[in-house]
Amino acid sequence: MNIRLSVLLFLIFFTITSCGFAISSRAKDFGYSSADLASEETLLNLFHSWAATNNKPYLNSPDTKSTKFEVFKDNLNHIVATNKRRKSHWLGLNAFADMAHDEFKRNYLGFNPKKNLLTSTDHTTSKIFMYENVTNLPKSIDWRRKGAVTPVKNQGGCGSCWAFSTVAAMEGINQVVTGNLTSLSEQELIDCDIEFDEGCSGGTMDYAFASVVAMGGLRTEQDYPYTMEEGSCQPAKGGEAKRVSINGYEDVPKNSEESLLKALAHQPVSIAIEGSDRDLQFYKGGVFEGPCGTELDHGVTAVGYGTTFDGRKYILVKNSWGPEWGEQGFIRMRRNTGNVEGLCGMYKMASYPTKTKPY
Ligand SMILES: *[C@@H]1O[C@H](CO)[C@@H](O)[C@H](O)[C@H]1NC(C)=O
Ligand SMILES: *[C@@H]1O[C@H](CO)[C@@H](O)[C@H](O)[C@H]1NC(C)=O
């Protein structure tokens, strides 16, 4: 009797503490609490503290402030409603919380496959895929842990995602081949790769890889820093670091998760997604499950894959919306969904640079 009771007590105690631990170790950072949602007054206080934290200059301008407050409340409603419904991922108030979704879409994307002369007919399995015979894939891989991923960058209000996606994949293969992690220049692509790509109006990673080959490599971020706008192509100054070169690029066979994993087991890979979905604007954490379509409009970089402790399989993706967005700037996107194009179309147009020379 005594033993049974103590076993029972032990089980109850253990269950409670293990739950408590699980909850606290997975604290979700929504950026608001339920008390903030109580009244118009608490909402206004929340807006003020959010605006102060995010350095919004318009608090002193009553008209702008009231317009922005309305947008903020509308976004907050969407965030709160989504968080009540969704189990796998959650949304939070981030730096985009005062931006209507249309404005966000106009400014923070920039993948432009319609301008891609290498149309989908070229993007097939007919070209060489150097990883096609790879077997024994690791269960998971995270290129951040292998030192092949630079800190998350921020494209700002310029549709230059394609340059960030290209550069992150190049930084990756350069580290894999040389052991050196060097931050490279998106701005050089924006200013100099202008025949097929269009700066802040969008571009395509395959074109950018081809341009980098023609340019003899890319200069470093330090030598050619980001300005968030289109400029003229700057000639190299004396004393700059050596360019980082690639040999070429290959496409991952489209609509094949397995092929993407094979490539990802060897290097970070540029992918395109439909990024113009409202949940992505406010994604804060967890394994993202959509909703999203598959009309590609945003370039990002896959930098790993894995499975959560509760069995959710994901592709790990580096975005270019700053480190405050998502999971320190990254997003885990659900894979193995049964949709061959992948969540948000992420298997439709994946590609990677090739590099054999150590410079
Ligand atoms: C994969 O294996 C097949 C059959 O052996 C071969 O024809 C093909 O060239 C290989 N692919 C690569 C990229 O090595
Ligand atoms: C790695 O970077 C260091 C410092 O910039 C440089 O001296 C070295 O040559 C680089 N190694 C390779 C293989 O590029």
C-alpha cells in the first residue's frame, strides 16, 4: 500500500515536473501576452512599446501613428488567431508588424522566375546532377554547425533576395572546399550582374551563378558592402581581398525531395519558394506548415535538414530578413508532406554552385 502510494506520487510528481520542463524549455516568444489583448488601451500600450523597441520614428506624428496602429492591430489579430489554431509553428510580433501584407510583398521578396530565360523546360533532370548516385544520407545535417553559414543578413526594402540566396550558397561551398568562411558581396551582384538580373526588382539564382563565373568570382562583403539600393558597378580598389570563385552551377532535379537532400548532404543549396504568404511575414518559430502556394517569388538558401523530437521532418532554411525574424533568421520548413513540389514550392527550382579550385 505504502509502496503503491509512493509510486503513484512519484509518477504524478514526475509527470508534472517533466511537463513543466517541456513547456518552459520550449517557451514561445510571441511578442505579446494575453493581458496585452484585453482592451484598446492595453493594445495601444503594446503598440507603443513595440514601436519604441523597433525604433519607429512616427510615434510623434499623430496621423501616421493612428494609421500604423490600425495596421498593427490587424496584423496582431492574424497572429493571435493563427497561434490559437496552429500546432506546429507559431507567429510573433516582429519588425514587420506595422506593415500591411501588400506593402511587405512589394518590398521584401525578389525572385523573378518569369524573367528567367532558362525556363522550366531547361530545369529538368537532363542536365548533370553530380550527387545523383549518393547513398547513405545522414539523418540530419546543419551547415551552421559545420561553420559554412555566415550570420543572417537583411535585404531590407529591396527585392534582392536572389543575390542573398546566391551568395549564401557560394559562402557555403567556399567553406566546404577551402575551410574558410568568408562573407561575400550581394551588392556586387546587384550592381554588376545586370544583363539578366534586375537588382532590387528581382532576379534568379542560376543567372547570378552564371554571372559570377563570368566575373571571375565575387568580392567580399567587406570590400563591396551592401547599400540596399541599385548602384553602378564599382571597379576593384587596391588592397582588396581575392575574389571567391566558383566553376559553375547545377540544378537539383525538380520536384524531388530526395535529390535536394542528396545535394544538401554535401553543401548549402539555393532554393526558391512562394514567400508571399502572410504567415511567413510573422513566422517566429517551429516547423512551418503553410499555408502557402507554389508560385515562386522568393529566393532563400537551404542549409540543412532534420527531424524534430516529435517526428516532424523539415528543411532548414536561411532567409535574408534579418536575425530578428523567425528562429534567429532561419526557418524550418516541413518536408515529406506528400506534395512533390514541396511546401511553398521549395523543390521546384533548387540549384547550387560547383567549386573545385581552392580560391
Ligand atoms: C550514376 O550512376 C550511373 C550508373 O552507373 C552512371 O551512368 C552515372 O554517370 C552516374 N552519375 C554520376 C553523376 O556520377
Ligand atoms: C583562408 O583565409 C586565410 C585568411 O584570410 C588565408 O590566409 C588563407 O589563404 C585562406 N585559405 C584558403 C584555402 O583560401
